[in-house]
Amino acid sequence: MFPLSTIDSGNKICHKNSEKTTFNVIIGLTASVACIKTKELVQEINTLFSDNKILVNLKLVPTNNALFFISHEELLKLAPTIIDNEEWLSWSQKGDPVLHIELRKWADAFLIAPLDANTMAKLSYGLCDNLLTCVARAWDFKNPIFVAPAMNTFMWDHPHTKKHLDILNELNINIINPVAKKLACGDYGVGAMASPKDIAQTVFNYLLGRESTLN
């Protein structure tokens, strides 16, 4: 079971840890082949923050279907990883900590990369049937959410996707748009997740810009 005590450790945004600023970031993974880029994404984030003498603490929250593309064991090698059933293992009675609430309290930012079409729809309409979407539904919007969609071009161009993106924009969720390339299915078009480097830079720029306005 994921130790809840570790969620409470770590400094919040703009708190100083020695000479570094510390940021706590949740990375959510949903069911897309782009999950295979998680290692690269984690490395890009860690390197970017470290090169700028800033400490970043990461926790990974995959959906069950994301684990078809990258295993729990692989994720644990990258960062602390919390899966769906740990939500229930950590709670047995009234008064016990609620995992998705504790994660929300811990985090300064929530990055969902990749964001599949199914979870995009869930976020748009407030559905919360797993740990990742429960964190999103309980989110404090004083802190940012970033999403990096990844899906087939026809799914990206679908009328429902435009509606969902409009709702996400209304919620002030930061959308890191997909790019055009040859997709895993063999099609060519827009729908591939943005590069891990660009995703990391987007999160970094936002958090550092925010920090400067709060200091």
C-alpha cells in the first residue's frame, strides 16, 4: 500500500528547501501508447528542474488501462507510483485519510500525460470513477492542471473532442496540444502527444512564472 505519510512530506509551492524551491507534481497516465514515453518525460522534468537548481517531487498515478502500455514495476523505477486499488486499501473507516484528497493537498500541479479520449470526456463532465479522475474532481484550481492529449487523428478531429476541449478551457485546464506525425496505428495526422521535452518545459515555465508572482 502507498504510505500516506509520504504524501504529507515535502514543501509546498514557494517554500524554501535549503537554497532550492520545491514543487510537488502528480503525473497522471491514461490508456495511450504514449505511456511508453513516461520514462523520457520523467527524465526531462527532473533534468530541467535540477539544472535550474529547483527540487521537484514526482508521484505517478496511472489508470488501470494505462498499465497495459507500461507496467507498475517499470513506473516504480521512475517515481513513487499509486494505483487504483490503493485508494481502497488506505481507507477502512470514517476519519481515515482519503487518498485522492491527500494527493490533491500534496500537489502543486497535476500533469496528465498522456490524456486519452476517454479520460478527456470524463474530465469534461466531472466523472470520477478511478483515482486519477477523483484527484481531478477534487482539485483546487488555485493550482494548475496540465493535459497532453494523445489519440488517433479521427478521434482528435471528432466533434465531441471539440466540445470537451471547450469545457477544459472553461475550467482553466492548460492544454498541451498534440502534434502531427505518423501514429502508432500507421495513420499520419494530428494526435500524437507533444514531446516530453515540450511538456516538461511548459510545466516548468508555468510554475516558475507563478512562483515569481508569489514571491
